[in-house]
Amino acid sequence: MQRCKEALLRGLGVSWIHATEAELQEVVAKWAGLKRTLGALLLDQSQISGIGVAWGSEILCKAGLRPDIKACSQDLSNLVDTLLDVKNSVQQLYKAELEKTCDIQGFINAWFNNLYAVRQMHVYKTGTPITVSGRT
């Protein structure tokens, strides 16, 4: 069982919910020169793991960035600050689940159950839909 977990985790990028500012700076600095769309990069779990469509939409909206435009064509200077700001909100919102060691399932269940009830997300389900990498 442990080997299965290790194999799954091996291909993941830095964990967004646990990442330091320096780790996020390093990832975003690499993105500045890439011709991939920013939305695709943000959802790519091998880059930064733990960001899905809902939080990705919120992060990009708060940063004033477009998911459907190449990363190299946008000013990413405030993306790390926004990643940290939204991450801090998520950590406060789900503090009880995150404090339990390895209670990933509890965190996922709490997040899913509150997805539509929590209105701290200003964009998801209220903004204009944009399709990036097959996701809307």
C-alpha cells in the first residue's frame, strides 16, 4: 500500500496547500517563459498539485490573469501573492481537516460538501465560462 502511495505522489508537483512562497516563486518563474496557456499550467498537477478548476478560477480572477492566454504573454508578477492569499483563505476555511495528520479524505469531503455553500469564491459558477485544456 505504501509503495502505491509513493508512486502516485512521485509525479506530482509542489503541494499548493503546503508550499512555501519560495517554492511557488520557483514554479511561477519557470512559467513566465512558457507558451502554454496559464489555465493549463495551473491545472497541471505535475506543476503545482492540489489546484482544481474552482480554486484555479478564483486565483486567476483575483490575480487579473486569463486562463486562455499563454503564460509568457501575461504579467505573472502578482500570481504568487494571489496563490498565497487564496491558499491562506483555504487553510482557514478547512483548518480542522488540515490539522488532522493525513486526513486528506476529510479535507476533500469538507471541501466538496461546502463547494456550493461557501461564497468566498467570487468567480467559480458566477463568472464567464472559459474552456482551457478541455475543462471549463
